Amino acid sequence: MLTLEGVHAGYTAIPVLNGVSIRVDEGQFVAIVGPNGAGKTTIFRTISGTLRPFAGRITFDGQDLAAVRPDRRPHLGIAHVPEGRQVFASLTVFENLEMGAYTEAGRRAWKENLEAILGWFPVLAERRNQLAGTLSGGEQQMLAIGRGLASSPRLLMLDEPSMGLSPAIADLIFEKLLEIRKHSRLTILLVEQRVAEALESADRGYVLEAGRVVLEGPNSALRADDRVRQAYLGM
Ligand code: ATP
């Protein structure tokens, strides 16, 4: 569904991504893990189009994304739940979800999507008229995911959904993602610093260090890898 082939990108002349190749098949849950500053967020920016790669190719359903304007990419079915959630603080929970439904597919399926989102996240139903800025961090993350789902995506990209959350709330978010995936045909691409949890939830993973993929494979193989165990799992 999504491929990155030899992507080089950065913000200045100094590259942040040095030839990243990643493949996400339809229906898969793929995690990209790695230390701070490795370039995980930068990968997402090249996919959603806020950053143009210096070199390399990104395709979605076989279509070269270089030919698709960033503002059109959500309409192809790519949703990006950004780092730090970035909910619209002065709008209500309901209005935030409505804002998410701006794609053609999202508008068409608004009623069904809303019902599904409020079913997965009952706390959003209870607080549907509350201003998003007054929600707890975990609730805001659920809202950010719900807003992404309201666009009727086929690929949901999540940038560090556990950031700033307690371990218990982070676990709840990962459980919800698995539940959502089980009941939909959604493909998930996750970036995480919580490596153990991410590799437990995902089918496949990539370890990114200094803008390069240093390891990739099924989650079970990565969890058993000595380098991953020592560097990321504290074993
Ligand atoms: P983190 O988990 O800390 O967010 P990350 O793996 O997502 O890390 P990126 O955010 O992709 O890493 O950052 C990779 C590098 O790019 C870092 O050195 C960072 O300072 C730099 N960088 C990120 N955004 C910008 C920007 N807008 N302008 C210049 N440099 C940037």
C-alpha cells in the first residue's frame, strides 16, 4: 500500500533521512521505533507532504506521491495524527470530530464513522460538548485518533500517541488501536519511543537510527534481537 524507496530528506542542507526504505502492506500494523531525533517524525512529514524529499520515491497504492499535492493526500485515504495531538482547543469534542470529516469519504461515511468512533472511545461520547482544550492528555489523544478516523482513512499514521501519558493510559491507547484494527480494514503506521509496547502491538517493525533503517522484520524477530533487547528493551 505504502512504500518509501531510498528517501533522503531534511530541513537544511544537512540530511535527516539518509536513504530510508519502508514498506507497509494493506491491513498491516507497522511500527517505526528509534531514539530521539532519529528522524521518525520527519518520515511522516515526507509522507503527508509537508516536507519534500531531496531524493527517493514514495508511493501509495502504486501512485507516486510526488505528483499529489499535500492537501490532496488525505483524500487518498492517508490520515496523519500528529505528535502532540494538536486538537482544536477552543472547539468541542464533537466539533473536532466534525473537522476530521473533511475528506470526500469522511463526509459520505460521517454517521457510521461517528458511531464507531464514539463506540471505541466512550469517553468522547460522554464529553462530546466539552472544549477539547479542557480534556486530559489521554482524552485528547483519543480525540486526535478519533479525528483522524473521521476522515475515513485507509492508512492511519500515528506519531507517538503515548507521548506524555502515564503507562496505564498509554497501554489503553495501544489496546484501542488493536481493537480498531480488528474491527476495520485499517492499516496503521506508528512511530513510537515506547519500543516494547510498539513492538508488542505491531506486526512488523523498523528500527531507525540517525536517519537510517538499521533493522527491520516481524515484531517477534525484533523483540528477540539482541541489539533491540539491549538498546531499547533494557535487557
Ligand atoms: P522525536 O522522537 O524526538 O520527535 P524523531 O525521531 O521524530 O524524534 P525528528 O523530529 O524527525 O526525530 O527530527 C530529526 C532531526 O531533524 C532532529 O535533529 C531535529 O532537530 C531536526 N528537525 C526536525 N524538525 C525540524 C525543523 N522544522 N527544522 C530544522 N530541523 C528540524
